[in-house]
Amino acid sequence: MKFKLAKLILILISVCQYAGLFAAEPVPAIKPSSGELTNKSWIAHGKRDIEATKKYTQECIDLYKDQAEKEQASLSALPKSKKEIEAVQTLNDVATCYFIQAEGLMRQEKNEEAKKIFKLIIDKYSYGQAWDPRGWFWSIRLAAEQSIKKIETGSIEVETKKKVSQLVTKLVLADPGKEEFVDYAKYGEFKDVGTKDYKYIITDQEGLIAAVGEGVYPNNIAVRRNPIFKQVIKDKRLEGDVWEFLYSPDLEAAFVKWTTSSEPQGVRLFCTGLILERAGLVNQAIKCYYSIIVHFPGSYGWTYWHTPWYVGQAALAKINFLLARNPQLGYKLEGAQIDIINGFDNDISNDIAIANPGKFVKVNLAEEAAKVKPSADTLKIKKKVGSGGVRLVQYENDDWQLLVDNKPYIIKGITYAPTKVGQSPDDGTQGNWMEEDFNKNGKIDGPFDSFVDKNRNNIQDADEPAVGDFKLMHDMGVNTIRLYHHPLKINKELMRQMYKDYGIRVIIGDFLGKYAIGSGAPWNPGTDYNNEQHKKNMIESVKKMVNEFKDEPYVLFWLLGNENVYGYACNADEEPEAFFKFANEAAKVIKAIDPEHPVAICSGDILFLDKFGKNAPDIDIFGTNAYRGDYGFGAFWRQVREITGKPAFITEFGCPAYAEGKSVDESEELQAQYHLGSWEDIQNNMAFSGGAGSALGGVVFEWLDEWWKAYEPAIHDTKGLWAGPFPDGYMHEEWLGLSGQGDGKQSPFLRQLRKAYYMYQKKWK
């Protein structure tokens, strides 16, 4: 009764206040944050709502430009890490709002007005950076310069000054060391091998220095005695940031810069090893990598996204890769292993390194090749997962295989999303490739009307008939593509034809709330895996997918998510246990409807792998997007096997066909070699191959270059979007295709097949 009376009084007061019968304290207006206004600006810009775009951008500028200018004045260089960039968020937001205004003016063909704003950004907000929801920051100043260039010339290629030496040099070591494979037992003592207390104690410092040679710990003395040391200083070839030297063609300067840098020892040695590799000094590179394992097994660095990168594990993978690629060396590393306890999150404070450096042993290649390996014919099956035509089996040696119609099935997959040049989801112009028929001949363009531009003249010559992507992929050896059932509609008849005529199956996925798709959540803050309504919406999305496609003959299995643990437009990075528990709930729902197909997850590398292992027992396959470098995926396979007991596949991996400073031919070769290393690593970890035995295959990213990834969908951008383990140190997201679109004028039909295509054709056929 008291509650009802109080409620009535409040209602009466509200009515009286509304009527002006008695005064109320004014409620102060809540000031919107710069981030909120920027998000609203992007949304309005995407909808092409000119008035709303102008309103939100100007409000952000008016409220926050003074603070933005203070933050700009506090900087002397472009912030690099995510933490540093986010520390000047107001600057980023104001610069972004100015950029959106200018882009809007360009759309209205008010180019002179747009140029004024772009120049304002360059002059006053040059250190501002904008966040791309796909996971990286981009320089607004650089984008403004490109837009001005586009207005003035129709092209956006902007010349950038080289900060480091671009002189092409060879590296010759004055002191390569006395031993090719160092016997560390001669120069020190290994203590507590295989435990958290492991350490190597040097007892003969001079002997070890002489054995390892220059650049390898603890020998930094020889570098300064090498004649190139004085020469590069004299020539002033060491100016610039150490990281810019990592891929410089001036190998002499790069070697000196890194061996004398102040970076942590493990990181310094790894990068020195990379330079030695590029110089063709494989033995010395192996010694460099092995010194990390011996001396600094728990060392770490940080990725572009400020996630830990465990250098010792990467060094071990590098050694195994180089020994396999150089069998003439006649050695293998036996017994080496590094585990990081508590190493599956972003917190390094509780990490514990368990290390065994192993030892190098000589091998007889003929004897190694002659060894009889176990096979499906000699081993019994101890576990079956699923009872349908697609199922998983585990043998008594713990190796896994995917079986389709009782035959082993290796996932030779590729992401297929042939986007026409000029289209972009960012501005709402992307069409559905499963329906597009631009030449009006009654056939879907990409799958059936694409042609191979063999001489790369950007014209369809008489001897270049339309063959279609489905046939080209079939001829390459592709047996699987990966699709999501939303937001664009899947053409069932097209998929049936692809499967019937070309034998290509489909992994069908639900984003499970990533990018807020399927959850009903707004983009910011995104899907909440503790929100019951969001979870209900996502379960309905999953049910819709399974009920619609479960009886389709082309379905291989179901896939949940897309690297949700990185947290863009969802909170899986903050609530990983809630996410994996929910993913497991979704898997159980799928199996109740369709017991005929396995269920996999698409995670982000091995982030929170331990939490997946504990909370997702009903997900059959661990899948992940991983970009680790040309040497494969390192300890990934073993870690998945040990932590989860499940089979695994790589849901996305790839490399750009563009590298700064390299010719088209060189860049394509680097892309092909990257893919070769990745696929050979997958092969080496399949059942009965001597590795972890957990690999089921992988999905290459991707079939065709997508020109929209760097914001100008009509231009094939060459700028690097984020730093990573690629041929020139950057991800050129618009160049990931095994096939290119030439100059774009014959899109969506023209295909220029790259070297990686033919590499896979040899491996997969």
C-alpha cells in the first residue's frame, strides 16, 4: 500500500511539473561522448543521410576540438600500440569526424570544400587514427592525403618517404662461429630441464662466444668488429625505427641495427634470425633461434593488438621449418618443447615457462624416409564422433580423421567471396555474388562467366574463354568453401550445382553474435553473452540455419562464430567463459536438430584455448583464424590436442600478393612460399604424418582480391593496414587473393591466377 501511494505521489508531481504548476530542479543534459558521436556519424554516413552526418560530426567537433588539439600537441610521433592510440581517443574521434565530413562532401561532388577539410586534418590532426571494426587502426592523415590525390589526379597512390636505408646489400659475416650446430653442453650446464626452474648456466663464456659467432647470444662483440659496423655508421644508414629495418633490403644495416638494439633479448634474437634467413645464412639463423630456446625460453613480445607473442615457441617452430626445408643440413632437433602455463590470455603476470631445449641429432635421410608409419589399415579406431555420412574418428594412437562417406576427407578449402570492384559493405553497395548477372546472360557471373587473363593485358582475348570460378577452383583441387548463412541469402540451387558438377562442399556458419549479427544488439557495445535476449536471438538464428540447410547434400559441417574472442562488437574477449558456454549450448541445439554433421568453432588463434577446452565439450572441432608466418602454425596443433583432445583445422590463413619494394613476380613468389609453408605444416600434423595428428586441413583466405578492404572500393590500395608476419611486415588486405582482378575494369569477370594457385594445384591434385 505504501509503495502504491508513493508511486501515485510521484506521478502527480510529474504531471504538475509538466503542467508548470510548481517548479522542479532542472535536469542537466548528459553530454554525449566523442566516441558515441563518432559511431553515430559513421552510421549516418553509411546510410547516406547527409543531414544526420553533418549534425553528429559537427557536434563532436564543436564539443571536443579543443581537447583534440591538446592531445595532438602532446605527441611527437604517430602512436603505435593500441594502448597508446586509445590514450588520445578524443583526437582520433575529432579527426575521424572531420574525415567523414570531407568524404560526404566528395560524395556530393563538392571537391574544393572537401579538400579544405582534408588539408585541415593534415595540418592540425596529423596523429589521429581511426578504428576499423575488422580489427586495426588507420592513419587519418594518410587517408586525407590519398583523398586529395584522388580529387586532383583520380589516383590515390601517395609517395611515402623511406625512413630507413633502402640500399640493397648482401650480408657477409666476419665471424660465423666455430660450430654449425652448437653443443651447449661443452660450454655450460642445463639445470632443471622440463620444469619451471629450467636455466642454462654458462661455464665457458669465451668458448661459447667463439662457437656461436656474431649476432648470436652472448656474442655481440664480433658485430662491432665486423667492418660493416663502421661503414653503416659512416654512411648514416642506421637512422630510423628499428622495426622499419626488419624488412629493409639493406641487410648490412638491418643486421647491425637489430644486433645492437635495445629490444628484449628474445625479440632481438628472433628478428636477427629473420634477417640472417633473408641473407641466406640459414645455419646462423638456426643458431640465433636456438639461443632463444636455451637462454630465454619464456621471452615474449607484443603483437599489433597487444596480445602476447611467445618468442621461444616461435623460434622452435622456425628451427623445425628450416631443418625440414634444408635437408642437406642433416640434423633434427629432438625433444625440444616450450609450454607457457597460463599463456592463453593477455595477462603475462602469471605466466610460467616450462622448457626443454632438446638437442640437435644427426639424421640419415634415407633411413628416416624408410621408416614404416602407422596408418588407418594398421590401427584400430578407438572413438567415433557422429553417425552420419560426415563424421570424425580417432585412432588408438590418438590421431584424428574426418570421414565423408567412409573415406578420409582432407579440408582443401578456400574462402569464396568474389566482390565486384567498386562495391563495399561499408557504404551499403555490396551485392550478393550468388545472384549477380551483370552481363544478363542468365548465368551467375563469378561461378560461371569468369575467364583467365593469361597474358595479363586486362582484356578477354579470343583464346581466353569464360570458364567460371567453380571450374577453376575444382582444377586447383579445392573441395570445400566456407560460407555464412547471414546477412546475405545463400542460393541453394547454385550450391547444389557446385557440389553436383564440381564436388565442392560447404562449411556453413553462424556468426554467433560477432559484429552483432544475429544477436539483435547494437554495434556498440555489441553482443553480450550474458544477455538472455541476445542469447535467445542467436539460438533462433542457429536453429534457422540448421533447419534450412541440414538436408542439403553439399553441407560438410557447421561452424560457430568468427574469431569472436577478439571482441569486436561483442564481449567474448571480456567474458570468454560465457561465450564458450553459450557456443556449447548452440552446439547442443544443432545436434538435437541434426546429428548427421559435426559442429566446429571459429576462434581467434589460441586465445582462451584453455577456456574453450573446459567449457565446450559438445563442439567437435576446434577451428581458428591464424596468420603466423611462412613457417606454419608452430605449437598450435600440439596445444589443441593436449588442451582439448579435439581435432583442429585452420579456418582462415593467407598472405598478400603485394610486398613493398618487390616486383609483381617477386611478391607472388613470396605469397606462394608463405602458403607452401602453411600447407606443409598442416600436412605434417595430419593423421599418421608424425606430427600432432590433429589436423583436418585448412581454408585459404582467399580466392579473389577484394578491393574494398582499405576504404576506396574502386582503387586497389597497396597500403599496409596492420603490422604482422608478412613478406614486407604488413598486411595488405586487398591483395590476399590467389587470383587478382587486374586493373579492375573487367570486374567481376577477369581473373589473373597467381603462383600460389599453381602451388596448391600441385599439392592438392
